[in-house]
Amino acid sequence: MTVIAFLGAGSVVFTRELLADILSFDELRGVTLALHDIDPERLETAEAIARRTAEQLGAQPRITTSLDRRTVLDGADFVINAIQVGMHAATVRDFEIPAKYGLRQTIADTLGIGGIFRALRTFPVLEAIARDMRELCPEAWFLNYTNPMAMNIGYLAAVAPDLKAVGLCHSVFWTVHDLCKLIDVPLDEVDYSAAGVNHQAWLLRWEHRGESLYPRLDERLEKDPDLRRRVRMDMYRRLGYFPTETSEHSSEYVPWYLRHDEEIERLRIPVGDYLRISADNVAEYHATRASVLAGEPLDVSRDATEYAPQVIHSITTGTMRRVHANVANRGLIANLPEGYAVEVPCVVDAMGLRPERVGDLPLQCAALNRSFVNVGQLTVQAAVTGDPRMVRQAAMVDPNTAATLPVERIWELCDELTAAHGDLIPAALRG
């Protein structure tokens, strides 16, 4: 019997969607679902959702729960990681403190000051998970959804290279989905391939019956001035390849937009948007809990769009699929740093998940990726070596932070955030 462990199962909306996708596969309807969270109420809610989802789908999984991580990891075949260290309160700090310094952020979970400090809070837990997995389920696949994706996979590559760690994100799929809808082309008739780093990969190939769809996107943009008022469209027009994450995300990975009031207005950038999203997530959790405890039905109408259920199904059944995933760069993208995380096409089947070699990215795309990777590499090294100066250096080379603040203010901001997060930051980095 396949055992799927969920870490951070109390992220109930995401857990609900993953469970619906998993249990929609006939071959997975009898799996063991081992749910873990450190919050008893959230774990109780996750269990109720799992049982309701199974009931509605007519599936019969074995469902277990534990507040002890080691209990759910013992004997697991797959480990889905969706933890958020510090929860909503830490997210608020990551926005409100930088805002005092005049630093604007939109999502703050991937790069920049927010991404750096979210990574530093998460790394110690990742290392502990890897240690437990080596002992309790050494052959399990670690399927990570927790951001900052690239930093987390880069860190695991540094401290636990033996772990079968894969980062899964739906940004490539939904980018292609939405672009196809924009130009009215059926998604199931399209061939595509993307590569780069998570949240800043590039749609390198996007074709319908052998013809590139980029000219049709160009025509659509030419006819619609309002559509051009989005960061991703602006980046595409200047760089020639479409980035695979939302405009809100993309705006804070480069130095060109958030520093300038006129660009925020021109491109309609929602500064601080993740504060609203995070608060909405908390509200949705409470609404979902109330609904499931009241015996109301859940929405389980899913098309298995998340990668983790597809990866699990392919490995357990031998069904071959091609997905985009985040893995350590071992010769996969030649003009990005070796060893750090990259997002590339991967084949997955009974033999596991195997990344495809991409070669060189277009030079302009690799150049932006390298400025992205610089921040992550320094953050990872700060944690590995216990050097707090590297945290500040990571912030210094961050494109948005460097475009906004002088170096002394950057260091002061890092000092204040370190103090504000307290014990969530590794002890060696609190100096």
C-alpha cells in the first residue's frame, strides 16, 4: 500500500485540492494518507477534510494523523511538504518592517527581503525533515511545495544531496493555460517547454501543430493597450520570452518597477498584495473548518492539475508523464550556476523523476536568472556556514532591494527583521 505523508496538512485549502486530485485516480483510491501538522485544531480539520473528500469520491484510503512528524514519516513512500514556518504573523512582519524603510514588496515569498527571511525560518525545519527521512523512509520522494522554492531545493541540495527532493509548482502549467485561453487555442493541442528558475522560468517553446504561438500573442498585445499594462507582458515585449509567474510575483524579482511610482501606476502593480492573500487564506481556513464540521459537502470537482498527484500516480503505476519541476542543476542549464535549483522539464514514470538537459538559456533570460540565483546562493550559504554577514550580502544583491535602499539601510533592515523573527531564525545568524 502506497503511503503518502502530508507535512503542513493544516494548510487545509491546499490539502483539500491535493487530496481530491490524488483520490480521483482509480489506482490511488486505497492509499494511506498520513497527515501531520503542529497545530491540533488544523490537524483535526485536515483529517475531517480527508474523510469527507474520500466519502464524496467513493474512495477508501487509510487515514492517519499525528502531531509527531516522525510518526507520519515512518515508512512513507512520498512526502508532500506544505509547511509555513511562522504562519501569517511572520508574513506580516516580512511586509510591515521593510515598508517602514520604503521597500515595496508584492508577494515576498520567493526573493527579496521577504524571500530571504522566509527561507531562513524554513531551512532548520527542512534539515530536520531530511534527517528524519534518512532514518525512517530513505527511499521516499520529497515533494516540496513550500516557498521560497528555489532556495529550499538549493538548501536541500547542499545539506542533504542524497534526498530525492523535487520542488513542484503549478506556475508553468497555469501560465500556458492562461496564455492559450487569451489567444483562444485549445490547451490540449499545444506543445510547450519552459526552463529557468522557479517563478522566473521562461516559456522557450509554445507551439500549436508545429507553429509558434508567440506571433499570435504579439497580435493580441498590439490590439489591446490595456493588456500591455501588466508586468509580465512588459517583460515579454522587452525580452522576447514569457516569464512563468504572475505579474505580481515578477515585479519584485527585477529592479525596474517597484521603485517607481509611475511604473506601479502604468503596470497596475498591487503593492503588499500578499498581506491580503494571506489574511484571506486564514479566513478561508476558518470558513472551510466551519463548513466541514457542519457536515456540508466539499467541492471535489478536480482535473488533477497539481503535479504531486501526477508524480505519485506515474511512479506507482508506470504511467509516463512530462512535468516541470525544480531540481539541483547538475548540468541541466549550462549558463546557470551548478548545484543550485533550476526548473526544467522532467519525465516521470516507474523509474522516478528524471530531469531533461536544456543546455543554454537565451542570454538575456540567463542574465536575469543569475541575478535571481545570486540572492538564493548567498542565503543558502549563510545558513550552511552560519555567517550572518551573508544574509546582508544576499539582501545587498537583491535587485529590488538594491534599487530601493542604500547599503546601510539594507543592513539595518536585516538587523531589525532578524530581531523581530527571534527564535525562528537559526541561532548562528542572529548575531
